[in-house]
Amino acid sequence: METDKKLDVYYHGRLVGTLAETPDKRIAFQYSTEWQKTGFSISPFSLPLRNDVFIPNERSIDRFDGLFGVFADSLPDSWGGLLLDRYLQSIEINRGDITTLDRLAYIGKSGMGALEYLPSKEADYDLDNIGLDYDVIAKECENLMSARYSDQLDMLYKLGGSSGGTRPKVNIKEDNKEWIVKFPAKTDPDISGRREYDYSLCAKDCGIVMTETGLIPSSVCAGYFKTVRFDRVQGEKIFTITFAALLEADFRSPCCDYETYLKMVRVLTKDNDSDKKQMFKTMCFNVLTHNRDDHTKNFSFLYTDMNGWRLAPAYDLTYSDTYWGEQTTSVGGKGKDITKKDLIKLGVGAGLSASYCEECYLEIAEKTVMLKPYLTNS
Ligand SMILES: Nc1ncnc2c1ncn2[C@@H]1O[C@H](COP(=O)(O)OP(=O)(O)OP(=O)(O)O)[C@@H](O)[C@H]1O
Ligand SMILES: [Mg+2]
């Protein structure tokens, strides 16, 4: 089989640069001449805007399939990856026979965020007017997860093959908006959709910015959580990058502290006050509501020419455990037994006033009491 050794990266129809495989399977990147003059750095810490051939370090091979994090963000995670593998099998291609660049080419223009990869090998599917029964989709997702087989593989791949995260998902259009609908993972209880929805309402009530969320009714569980995509606004693709990608960090391991996150927000957003507050509030919310899976892929930045770098709305806020019983992202070095004092110290260290942090913490502590039933019964 012919495999790709080079691939072009586009943003809004403009050539950002070219990816090429090195002999040891790392994927080098160079910005195009035009982009160097008129574009922006797509990953400011590791890909500054200059005329260089950038080669990711050796750790990228395990971490990001040999890619810089910003391109690995375009590849699906475990759920979308399973679908992509099954799709490839259905067209008689073995996972082992294709390169990372091939996988990006299969994502083509359908990846999360705004980057597109050409020449694309994307399947040409028509997603409009497809009738969706969410209970059927949930059942098919379950089949695929447990028996690794589904009659509806084509549909699942069409709708979710490029999605991030562990849980099954579909990307849909409804009411002129683009949504992600999430389905339970094998280990999730029946209430998980309802719970994530309640968490989102509570987070918004605490002043945390999230996109519109909703709950799709179901006859087999307490409903499916849905959220409007912040990387698709009125048909335009918005550039996004996860914290994991920016830091070239392994999102599977607990490697970061909220202190780093707050610093990153200050540096990238030029100390934008509302983004800093959003980060502080999200940290308090996660600690107070037992959202321990607060890994580096559960936070992102957006970039637009008009607003520059801004913190993305919060997402994946729900009850979650880690097997080691601590937050994945620590607070001043602590993964558990985190106190109000610990949280406030980080906020003050990031330049917020002690009185703001105190008030904000108390408000979130009071408002998140409504989530208590989930904390005791989960
Ligand atoms: N509202 C949104 N707009 C755009 N992208 C989103 C949105 N919500 C989530 N995402 C992207 O989809 C990915 C998966 O979503 P999410 O984290 O909610 O799923 P998950 O399967 O529960 O994740 P995890 O593996 O962390 O448990 C996120 O990492 C993020 O990149
Ligand atoms: Mg997530």
C-alpha cells in the first residue's frame, strides 16, 4: 500500500505548512513562506513562527504518534480511534500498515478544531438529513465497545470518527448549530448524561462559561448529554488547541498543576482578567465537585485574528474518579485534601485579589451543594 510521507496543513483555505515523516517515524513540520509572513504561531511554545524545520522530541513517539501536540489534537482519541480502525478494516487496511500521516489524511477536513490535512483520504459521506434515534446509537456504541462489532459502523464512523475523548460521541447539526452528543462508557452509570447536564447547569450558575448544553430524552437511561461545539461558530471553524498539545504533555499522566494552567492563561491571553477568573473558578468547581479527571486535554485555548488567544469555554465537567484517588491536575502540588486556602493561594499568585478569590470560592461552595446527591451516590 502507498503510504503518505508528506501532508499539507491548511487553516481557512490557507497553507499553514507541511508535515513530513523522518526516518525514525517522527513527523517534522515547516511553516509555509506565506504563513510565516501573514499567519500566527499555531503552538507558541514549540512552534514559533519562523523559518525552521521543527522536529518533535523522542517522547512524541509514545505521546502523540510522533507528532507535535497541535497536530495530534486532530487525531481522534480512544473512541474515534476505535472507529477509525474498524473503518480501515472495512476497507481492508490494517492499522499497522499505515503511518501517522495516513491517519491524519483519513481525518482530512473533518477533525476537531480548524486544521485540515490535504491530500485527504476522508470518506465522502453525506451527513445531512440523516435520521437519528439516540437510543439505537447508544446501543450500537455499546456493541462496538463490548463485542467490537456493530451493524451500524458506517453511521458511527461518519458521525464520530474524528471525535476526541474516551466516551462514544456523535457530532450533529441541529437548529443551525453544531453539537457533540455523548453516550455512556461501559463503566458509566445510567445517570451519566443527566449528571453531566446538571453539572453544566450548576457550573454556569457559578459563573463558569460553557457553550449551550442540553439533555436528549431516552427510553433506556436518564438521557444523553449534548453541548454546542465552540470550534464551530456559524459554520466557521475556530482554531483550538488543548493544554496537552500546547505543553507537549502526556494527558494520560498527572503531570500538571493549576499553577501552570493559570500561568499559561496569563502568558497567552496577555493576562486577560475574565479568562484568569474562568480558570480559577473551574479549578474550584472541579475540586469541590469531585471532577478528578481534570487532565490536560480537558482544557483548551482558542485563537482568532480578532481576539488573539483566549481560554476556551469549559467542558467535560462531571463527576469523575481517578484510580489513585486524587485530582489529575494538582493544586499547589496537592492532589487531595485540597483546602480553600490552597485554592485561594493559587488565585492570588496569579494576580487575583484575595477578596475576589474568597468570595468566588464561597459562592461556588454554596452553589455546588445541589450536586451533593451525585457526590454521595456515585
Ligand atoms: N463544546 C465543545 N466544543 C468543542 N470541542 C469540545 C467540546 N466539548 C468537548 N470537546 C472536545 O472533545 C473532546 C472530548 O470531549 P469530552 O472531554 O467531553 O469527552 P470524554 O469522552 O468525556 O473525555 P475524557 O476522555 O476526558 O473522559 C475534548 O477533549 C475536546 O477536545
Ligand atoms: Mg475529556
